[in-house]
Amino acid sequence: MFKIKNLFGQLTLLAVAAVVLPSGQIISVPQQAIDHSPALESVTFIHYRDGSAKPGSSIKTPTLTCYGFISKGTKLTSIENLSINPANSGMLEADVLNQTMISAAEWDNNTSKTIWGNFNVDYSANFDSVADGINEISFGPYSDPNVIAVTRIWGVFSGRSKYIDQFDILFNTAYQWGDVSATGNVNLMDYMNIATHEIGHGVGLSDLYNACSDETMYGYSGNGETKKRNLNPGDIKGLQTLYGI
Ligand SMILES: [Ca+2]
Ligand SMILES: [Ca+2]
Ligand SMILES: [Zn+2]
């Protein structure tokens, strides 16, 4: 499903140290694929808390255009499965699974293209520095407490055959995760709010740091926020530009 054969061929040749880049900065991973397929690049989006410093580098989005792309036309091209590790989330396993599915469906439901396949709980799912062919969601510590979540995407972002191959999402356990709407607890970081945003990176959208603050893909969030659960017109326009109406 993720060109696993390809990837395993490439994995043996990857020797790049894991580095966290400024949000939205694309790096080419130097590697020589045995089968001469294009080298996978990676891009990492870092989601900051309200009021924390804007990242020094971000993918440029035109002012007042309320969507942006990793690169134009770069999208998922096969039906994608997702492995979810609820460990350290502070939430019930079933809630993490169900709420991930709801968050992902928000994107799938706004295009006629089928994006998602199976979602499963897997306690070995992790946040990779090297592509392993599996889309994964996990919870863990992150060095900067201003960072709510991080999404890393691997694919080919330029040239004639651009695509997103796979992505991983890490939710920072510095925050208390849960369902703000169901509990009424505005001190929680709402899981569906942030998951919908991060999965938006997985489908190919970049962060917005302009005036489009009501969009799911707006680059900042805070405790108690739920407005990113539902796509805004700019999010939908961006999605449909990639995947169709
Ligand atoms: Ca992994
Ligand atoms: Ca992975
Ligand atoms: Zn983001």
C-alpha cells in the first residue's frame, strides 16, 4: 500500500541523523534507491501554542488565500491506512481510535475521492525519523513545550511525479489531551481539534500564518480550542484543489 518494497530497499541506505527542522522546511534526504525510484524528501510541520514564536521558516502562503500546499499538486495517491498508538495519551484507547477516525473523515467527507482505508490500534506505532512505510500516530514528549504536535511527511515534492508517500504525527505529552466538548474542560488540549489539523498536513496542506485564523490549517492553537475540528471554506478549497470536489 505504501510502496513498501521500494521503501525497504531505500531504508537500508538511509543514514541521515534525525533533525527537527523549522516548520514547513523541506529537505531532500540523500539516498540512492536501488531501483532508481526518486529519492523521498521529508517535510516537518510543527504546531505551536498560541502566542509562541512564529517559526523562522514556513512555506509561503499568499496573503488572504486561506489554504496552502506542501507543494502544488502534491497529494496522497493511494488509499491510506493509519496505525494509532494510544499509549501515553491519557485517553481511552477506543476514544483515541474513534476520534482519529472522525478527524480524518472530516477531510474524506469533503471530497469525492476516497482517502482513507483502515485505522487500527497498534502499540508499536511511533514517530519516525526514517520512513518505514506506515502512517502512524503516537503520543510522546517533545523538547519544546510550545509545540503541541508535529507532523512529518515523506514524498516527492517537485518534478513531474510529485506525491505524498506517508506521514507520521506526534502529539506532545506536555499537554493534557482529551475531548473538550464532551467534558466541558477547557484546560484540555482537544484531540480532535489538533488531529484534524495534523491530518490536514498528511493530505498535503501547509500551515497558515496569515489572517485566516478560523481555518483548520491555521498554524496556532490553544487549550480548549475546538474550531479546527470542522473544516472552513479555505480548508475545503485546498482539499478539493488537490483531490477534486
Ligand atoms: Ca514506525
Ligand atoms: Ca511511519
Ligand atoms: Zn500545522
